[in-house]
Amino acid sequence: GAYYLISRSLGPEFGGSIGLIFSFANAVAVAMYVVGFAETVVDILKENNVLMVDPISDIRIVGCITVVVLLGITVAGMEWETKAQVVLLIILLIGIANFFIGTVIRSTIEKRSKGFFNYQAQVFVENFGPSFRDGESFFSVFAIFFPAATGILAGANISGDLKDPQAAIPKGTMLAIFVTALTYIAVAICI
């Protein structure tokens, strides 16, 4: 993966130190993703009045279950992990498609009271420029976009499984950046 490329380019001393930092960064990223996922699941449970204990404990329970499932996929091996990635990609694509379909469905009075409007030029103009509130800045809001770029090295991480890594990694990386940016721009326009 990326560690292999770095260690071969910069030597084992730099490669080892960067590899340790890279591993730690991945561990922290997984922890943040699991907590974010658990909070979202608990919010859905709260909306449907099916909390298990209380919101904080439920976040911990869902987080622990998620980590155990991820551990099981990891222990099962790369073949299962690749299959899991395909399933997760399909779920993600369905979710994105659902978002775009939902933007064209006529909003009801109840949805309008919650701030969901269909496409309106006035709303687009109001939302086009930045309107940072409560001490937020460009960089604090950019932190929302940044995690979308963490999967860009996925192609480099599986470079040993690629037929032609020299050609596939640059193309895949550029395509990942393009698709991510395009998706975020399309979502920003739809909001």
C-alpha cells in the first residue's frame, strides 16, 4: 500500500516512521468514523422512540457492535473485505441517489416547517454565499469536506492486487478526487 510506496521511495528509516504515523492516523480515522456512524444510528433510534438504554450508552453499544463487525470482516481476510466494500459501495450509491431523488419530490407543509424546500431560485441565491455562524470559519467548515478525501489512497493500499499499479493508481486517484468533488458540488447545489 502507501507504506510500501513511501518506504521504497524514501528508504526504510523514513518509511518506518511514516508507516507508524500512517497506522496511527488510520486507527484514529476508524474511531471517528465509528463514533459518527453510531451517533447517526442513535439519532434514527431516538426519532423512532426505540432507544436501548439512553443516548450516550446507545452510542457506545452501537459503536462496540460496529467495531466487532469490522474486526470480523478484517479477520476473515481480504476476500471478505473486498466483498464488504462492494456491498458498502452499493449502499452508498443508493443513499446518494435517494438524496437526489428526494430533492425533486414535492415538499409538504410539514417538511417546509423543518426547512426542506424544493428548488427555488430565491433559496439558491440566499445559500450561494458563505454565512458562517457561531465562530465558524472556512477552515472549520472545510473539516466536513476533508474526510471525503481519506479514501483516495484506497487504490494505493491495494496496489499488490492491481494488474498494472503504475497505470491504475494515478488514474484511480484522479478519478476518486474528481468524483468526490463532483458529488460534493452537486450536493451543495441541491441544498
